[in-house]
Amino acid sequence: MTTPPLTGQPYYPPHPSYPPPAPPRARRALIVGMVVALALLLLGGAATAWWLSRDEDGSALAGRPRVTDTRAGLSYAILEHWEHDEAKDKDLISGFSSQITRKAAQGEAGGTVFAGRSRQVIPPSDLQRQTEFAARSNAEFFFPDQAVALEESRSTTVSGHPAHTVWLRVKDKKGGLAHLRLTLVTVDDKRSSFVLGIATGTPDTATDGEVDAVMESTKVT
């Protein structure tokens, strides 16, 4: 079932001040090419401070290097066969401050995970509505004019902080499927941040699982 758009002005635009949309055909070609390449539009946005650390807890990803995104106040693990490119972080538009991508051969399923900071603080009581709104807005941005279905929406926590997670299933214009997952978390009383994961070329349970693993590894720093 395709979920209807939410009404009302959101606290949390998923990506601030994108340029005016191109005509539908040109816009679709642009976005599909971007998603296949697993890269965000490089428009010279603000860079973020980051560094790599090691996950030293007892989780399944213990010992893996991590990206620590100081602008978002979050960190997340870098899985094997995934990569983090500092130069690309510096070129992300201002809504996103870090990203990692799954290294995939031609024709293989791909994955990418972004992190960023909301422009406004989201009260915990509004996390569900804003997360669902932001997830659908990102689905429209990355997969314009495609059918979107809500698979799951649930409350959760990240390092004990209130959060909400949404999973969407998206059809692409070639008849394939992609999965999009977005988690919005209240970092502190002055900051709300998010992690956005996209798996393309699905059904591919391995890639979906890797995106979920990265998302689940997220910590508040």
C-alpha cells in the first residue's frame, strides 16, 4: 500500500534548499545516474569534521573502523567492502555531512549510508511524523515519480536517546526495487540528527542486511 503524503509544515526538511527541480524526464535521468553511481549530488556544500575510530564494544561489528560525524553528533561502522571518502564528504550538500558506500561491481546491488543534522530540533512526540515525512521526501528525491510503500515505522533508541526508524520500499523505473531506511534521533536538547540508508538493485538480502547493520551500529557521540 502506498502511503499518502503527510500534511502540514515539517520541522525537519530532509535536505535543505535543493535547486529547482529539472523537468521530469531530465530529472529522472539525473537521479537514476546518481543512485547507480551511489553518490550524492556534489554541489560544494559545507564540510564536516570527522575521524575514524574503532568499535570496541561487544557487537558483531566490534573492531570495525567507524566514521564519527561531529556535525551530526553520530558515529557508525564501516563494514568490509564499504568505503568512506573524506573528499566526497566535503562536497556533500549541506543537509548531509558524511557518507559511506558499498563497493560493488557493475550489475551488483549497491548501498550507501548518509548522516546529517536536522535544521531544527524535533521534539520526541513528533519523531514519528517527521521521520515518515523525511523518508518519503528522500524517496521522492532519489527516485522521483516512483511508487513508494511503507514497510515499517517504529520507535527506537540510539545510545539511549529517543529515535524513530522508517523502512520504505521503492520501485524504480526499470521495474526493480530499492529499499530506503531513515532513523531520526534526538541527540540533545539543541540537536536532532539522522542516518539514511539506501540499498539499490534489490531484492538482495545481503545488501539490505549490510545497510541495516550500518544503521544499527549508529551511536550518539
